[in-house]
Amino acid sequence: MAGYPAQAAPVQRSGALGLIALLVMVLATAASVLGVVMMTSVIDQAAATGQTAYYDQEMLQQQLATPGLIVNIAGLIGFACWIVSIVATATNRGRAAGIIGIILGVLAPIGVWSYFFIALYQTILRFQ
């Protein structure tokens, strides 16, 4: 095989990308749960005190602004981490953590919003 240059050894890639994406996704999921718990608390208090009339909508919107912002930002961060987990899995830079991140990225929103709607349904049943 004269005349052919030697091939370079394959570069060993770090698995940090998948691990970082997974850890940030766990934090985003926790923040999202916190925001949804805050939202359901505000809705439950409003229903208990009868603040559902039209003139109380502005106050209710102000009380839901911060929890809604927390849920939205956490959702965007979680979505970005889900994409990074896919990239980490595809490029073999933390494949195991990337696969767990992909699974968490699919299941976390389902769990968070299931909790929200179950809590909302319980509030509706309590005040019928």
C-alpha cells in the first residue's frame, strides 16, 4: 500500500453534551412543575373566593402572569434541550444521556399538563 497516507485515529468525543442537555432538561421540567403548581393554586384560590366575575379578570391575569411566564420559559428551554439530546444521540456525544433526554422531553410535558388538567378538573368538581 505504498503511496496512501495513514488514516488518523478517530477522535473520541466527550459525552458531556448529552449529560448537560439531560441535566438542564430536568431543571426545566422542575421549573415547569413549579409554575403549573403556582397556576393551579391561583385558580383554586380564585374559585374559592368567587373571583370569577368579569371585573376580576384583570386581577386574575396579573396573578397568572408570573406562573405562566415560568411555564413558557421552562417549556422553551426543555424543547431546546430535547433537540440537543437528539443531536447528542445522533453524534454519539453522550448517547445514553441523550436517549434519556429524548424520552424525558416527550414525557415531561405530558405529565406536567396532565397534572394541570387533573387539578383544574378537581377544582371544577369542588365548586359545582
